[in-house]
Amino acid sequence: MITPFSDRLADAVRAKTSSLVVGLDPVLERLPTELVESARSQYDDPRDQAAAAMIQFSRAVIDQVADKACAVKPQIAYFEQWGPPGLVAYEQSVIMARDAGLLVIADVKRGDIGSTSAAYVRAHLDPPLPDVRADAVTVNPYLGSDCLAPYLEAVDALGSGLFVLVRTSNPSAGELQDQPSGEVTVHERVADLVAGWGAERVGQCGYSSVGAVVGATAPEQLAALRKRMPSTWFLLPGVGAQGATAADVACAFDDEGLGAVVNSSRGILYAYGDPGQEDWRQAIGDAATTLRDQLRDAALGASAE
């Protein structure tokens, strides 16, 4: 019997006592100098150089955070900009994360008509090579229920997870997401859809495999959405480089520290600052430890209130 994503995520959070998700967003110009120089000495094609450096960087990051994070979230755009070699680097990153015992949330933000969505499902949730399968994907619901149908079928048949964009963390999110739609806002209407899609897909942990992306940069809306979607896993971006803190997301957790996972990308990946710094690996590990502990304290503080 396939364990649903919701329960696999709960098990990972409990096992690691961590709600930290580390985003894999490799920016070539910010990667450690030693990795970039090594890649350039091996390859002539700049795409191969970038891919080689990204693979080595992903390996180092995963080694540093495997015991501190419950999942990683590779953002595919940072890989696919380098063409086929970049996609190889993406797949290698997924394989390394899975081998390290981490869940993989593929940050692909797909959203298209049903037949195209079915192709995206095959690419990311049911690929020909099982080793490159993601546990969950991020999706854009703008086209409506029929575009989500293939993903929901994957939730049921494969035990996959979804994180649907509800209220994002970028500065201009409110231009559309906070606009009125009848008696509610657009993001509240999407939240109600997400709750509906997840109602029959709740695992033993009490949360659904149909989750929501909710930005940590708007704490009041986050608190309101938690009340609106009590059985929904939240994926929370915005802590760290975008300005939100662990305290801002405390309301998303339940008494057991479940219900939410928090993504940090730049704040952990580039904690070393200077690409020429020799102890860059240690800086990444230390940053992951610090945020993990801050989130743990925030969750415990929320449960004590």
C-alpha cells in the first residue's frame, strides 16, 4: 500500500524534528569559486561547466543539510536555463536528495490545460526513471479544476503531493491575489478550492496531500488562511532573504509541530557570502542548523500558547 505524501511528510518532520525545507536555487555567479573553476577546467561548453558546478554544489548542500531538513525543493528554472546539461544536473540533484533520505518537492509551478498537465505529471511525478521522481510538485491553479485533475489523479494513484499557489510571498502578489472575488478575495477563493480538493485526501497525520503555498511575508493573512484550511499542509516561502522570521510563521503549526514546512533558499545556500571563502560548506550547515532550531522553537512556542 502506498503511503500518501501527507503522511510521509509528517514522518519526515517527526524523524528530523525539523520543518525546514532547503531550496536548491543554484546561481552560477554565487557558487563557490573552487567548484566553478574546477568545472571550467574540465569542460569547454559553458552549459556543461554550469551543470558540473551545480551538481557538485547540490551534493555539498545535501550533505550538509540531510540531517537538518525534512525536504529539499529544487527550483527547476535555475537548472533548465542551462539547457540539457542543466536538466541532467536537476535530475542528479533529485537522485542525491532521495539517496540522502530527503523528500523532494519539485518547484516547477506548472499550470496548463489537462492534457499538458498530464504530461507534466509524467515528467515529474511518474517519470520513466523512478529515481528522478519528485515526492511533490508546486502547481499554479489559475486555469481551474480541470488543469489540476491529472495532478489529483497522481495524488490518488501514486501517493504524490501537491502544493498549490494560494498567497505568495513576492511584493506584488496582492495585485491579483488580494483582489475581491465576490465576498472573498481571490486567494481566499483559491484556498477554499484547495481545501475542497484535499478534503478526501487527508492522511493519518490529519493533513491532506493537497497542500498550499502561503507566503510568510504576510503573517496576518497566513493566520487567517490557517483557520480557513485547517487540514492543509502549508509550504511557507519568505523566511530569511525575503524578510520574514521564524516567529512570523508560528501560527501555521499545530500542537505537535506539524501542518507547515518552511523553505529557505538564499539564506542557507549562500550563507558563506564570499564565493572564495574556504569554509563555505560549514557556513551552509550552520545556517541550516540555526533556522531549523528557530523554527522548532517557534512551533513549540505556538503550541504552548
